[in-house]
Amino acid sequence: MASDTKIDLRKQMIYSIFVRNYSPEGNFEGVRKDLDRIKDLGTDIIWLLPIQPSGKEKRKGSLGSPYAISDYRAINPEYGTMEDFKRLCDDVHAKGMKIIIDCVYNHTSPDSVLAKEHPDWFYHKKDGNFGNKVGDWSDVIDLDYSHKDLWKYQAETLVMWAKYVDGFRCDVAPMVPVDFWKYAREEVAKVRPGAIWLAESGAPDFIRFLRSKGAVGGSDSELYQAFDMTYDYDIYPDLRAALLGQKDLTEYLAGLNRQEGVYPENYVKAHFLENHDVVRAHGMIDDPAALRAMTAFIYFMKGAMLVYNGEEKGDAHHVTLFDKDPVDWNGDIDLTDLLKKMHEIKQLPIMAEGSYEAKEVRKGVLEAVHSLGEGGEEEQLIGLFNTTGKKQAIPTQLPEGIYKNLYDGSSVQVYEGVMRIGEITIIEK
């Protein structure tokens, strides 16, 4: 873990925006005019998917992937100008939010500025041609970080952007040497002290794959040397399998609890139900009650919450990265109020400072407990998340009495070791 990481990041909600498909305009102005709504969701940090121009060579789709960048130091003209971007940053800051941008440093488009000016900085296959280590990424070529001049160029680029933004979400961070990330963090800190560093870490199977190919494959534990937050990919495959009915939640919950013991004490996970790379949550969870309960459960976890644009409106359509494919803002479920309320609850000190454990107390009913203090002075925040769509009577060790549900203000009775709950119940002990 970066030694100066602040655990208050565990209270943050990160709102991810793909500018091209966020609004009909598909530009910075389309985001800027919606900042009040974004703020009202409880957003602390806006994360913009890559804002640089996409390459044209071997382009996927009609517009190309935002992750096939042709020039790290330029703005995608579809989105506006540099002045438009600076204006957006200023307005985000004026509304009390922070803004981070994608840093895609493992690869560029084949026709990138760097490929033309510094071909020696790239990975080359045995035949001498450019290539990449993940075969289906056919529209990109990999960089080679054995070249220290590349380190300097990349860090200088981040310093340039750090004059305007508050940090970086780093794409496939495990494929770039952690020593580079440590160096980049130090350089950025000279112009942006306290910059936020979020790593798209990899699932264990992906890390093993990279290492089997002789490629760099940094684990979460390694990445925490340079980053404040890492993705939840270490356990997401088990969550996805459970949501699709391929297994129960046992392995996922075990992995979630294991995070408390395998990462540094001040670790911060970026938890999510969906992002731009995986299936929409509502694409896997049909039942609105189950979707609400699972969303609240993920938000209640120890760590930051990542929300992908459109998730709050129940968009079930997985937006393509390669074409104009607007978010459906007219989904059949509205999670806006849920997200706002969960963000309010997440500001309680115990959510950042306490320990955490989760379990399934009954089929379809999840319990998560934040604990702080010891013995008679121990405080607990208990969350119960019922995905069944029906009221449930569950066993509890809480003393008999009437408790207030922090989620909706209702009263919750405990009598003779039994508690009756609805969808979402959060109480203090």
C-alpha cells in the first residue's frame, strides 16, 4: 500500500463516465451540463474513460476504442478542445468533486505518436514487428518499459495532466512494472500532492496467464506499493458466477473476508457490480428487488464504491466501446435514491475505520458487519440485504428491542432471537 494512502477513500463514490456515449452530444459539454445531477448522486470523484484521440490503424468499430490511444498529450477532438476540458475540470472542482482520468500506459494504437517517433520503446515479436501480449487486443501494440527514456516521457505526461486533474485510473496496471508506477507517483506528487491512484488490477487467472507468457503481471499486493486503490477483480469472477447461477456465494464471500487479512492495513478496494468492461448488473440480475439489495450490499462493503454511468437508471445494455452507443437513461429501475442514501451511510466513521465481515445468513440474505472498538465499547454497524423480494425472519444475536433502520427510518423489532427484514436493513449496535 502506498504509505500515504488515506483510509477516507473508503467513503468515496467514484462515478465512471464514457464521454462519447454519456450524452447525445458525446462531448465534455454533455458531461458539464449534468454535473448537478452527478453531484446529487453522492459522487465524490468523477472518472473519465480515456479523453485522448483514438488511433485509426486496425481500428475496432467505426470510432475506435478509447483504449487505443494515438497521442497521450492530446484531446480527442470529438470531445472538444483542451480549453473545454479545463472548463469541465474547473466546474467539477467548483461543485466540490474531484476528477480523475484514465491512464493507458501498457499500449498505444499502432499509428501512435510514440510508435512513429520512438519505435524502439515498443515490444517487438520475434519477426521484428510490433505486437501485444494479449492476442484479442488487435488494435493496440505494447510498450516496453525496459527503456528508461520511456519512463521519463510517461511521467512528464502525467505531470502535464496533473495540473488539471486530481489523479488517475490506470488501465491494466499489472502489465506495467510497479517500479514505474512508484516513480510516476513521486513525480506527480511534486505538482499534485495527494493525487488519487486507482489501479485496474487483474483477476488471479489473468495474472497467472501474463506470468506464464513471461510478461509483467503485478498482483494486488504488489500494486499497493504505488496505488491507493485497486479493483475488486480478485473476487469479482466468483461474484459474476454467483449472479449467473453457476455457483453459490460461498467462494465470493470467503474472498471478500480474506481481503481483510491479505492486504495492508490501510488497503482500499474499489468495489463494483459493473464497469465498462463487464456485463451490466441489470443484465445479470432481472429482479428489481435483488438488484437493489445487491447494489446496497456492494456499497456497504469496506472500500470505495464504483458506479458506471447509467447504472443508476438500471441500464441493462452493455455499451460498446467502439461506436456511438448512448446510455439508456430510461431503464426500468431507478437506483438514484438508493445510491444517495448509501453514500450518506458510508460517511459514518465506522465505515472507514472498522473491521469488516460478511456472510449469507439465509439463502438470498446477506449480512455484513462493520466493527470498531473492543469489549464493552465495541460499536457495530450491521447491514442485512435481502435479494429474495420477500420479507424474511432471520436469526440474530442482537438484544431484544426496537432498532432504527438507518436506510429508510423504519422500526425493526428483535424478539426472541428473530428479526424481520425487508430489502435493506442497516442498524447500529
